[in-house]
Amino acid sequence: MAELKARLRADLTTAIKGRETVRAGALRMALTAITTEEVSGETARELNDDEVLKVITREVKKRREAADAFAGAGRTEKAELERAESKVLEAYLPARLDDAELAAIVDAAVAEVAAALGEQPGQRQMGQVMKLVNGKVAGRADGGKVAAAVKAKLA
């Protein structure tokens, strides 16, 4: 079993025993999403920690979007619940990259592509650079922010 999934289950048990309803609800939903991902497709399989992180990242994004929707509709109580659940799940994600760290990773990826091409890459090579950057970032930065940094560097 994936280490992260086991940790989520143990934390869920602790939250239930401690009567932490928000925490237990968030962990329960995350574990349900992980199980759904495991049984989707042709055959059931066990997710590794990287795949579990992707599912948790997706769940955090859903919570943020739901909180924004509820806030926009004037349902502040539901928006606060979604934000609280998002914070619970964010604790299981790796630390976010700051702008300087992201810029350094983008610079290294551009240099690597430039070395392979023998010339400075342009907008046409954005896909190659994004592939390298996403491999190194691995969920520690928002995809839109990564794309914007790569686009700015290649412009």
C-alpha cells in the first residue's frame, strides 16, 4: 500500500476518534477519490504515492473552485467549509515553490533544451520545456503559473 494512503487512513481514524468533523470529512472524500481512481479503467490497481499526490492536488483544486462558487453565490458558510477542507488536504502536499525556485527550474529546463537543439529555444519548443519543468515541479506549483513562467522565458 502507498505510504501516503496509509497515512491518510490513519489520520482519518484519529480525526474520527477526536470528533474532528471537518478533518474527517476532507480525509474521507480524499480517500474516496483515491479508491475511485484505483478502480477506474480496465483493471483495479494500487496507486503509488505520486499518483495519490495527483489525486489530492485535484481534490484541493476542486475545494478551491467550490469555495469560490459558494462565495460568489453568497453562501459564506459553505465557502468557509470548503476552504477548511482544502487546508486539511494541503497539509499532505509537498511545499509549494516560490517564484525564485520556479524561475531557476525554468532556466535549467530552457538551458537543457537549448543544449539539445544547439540554439536558443523559442515558443515552438514550449512543449519540450514544459515537459522537463513539469517533471521537476511535480505538483509543487500551479500549472498556469508554470506555463506563464515558461512562456515569459521563451518570449
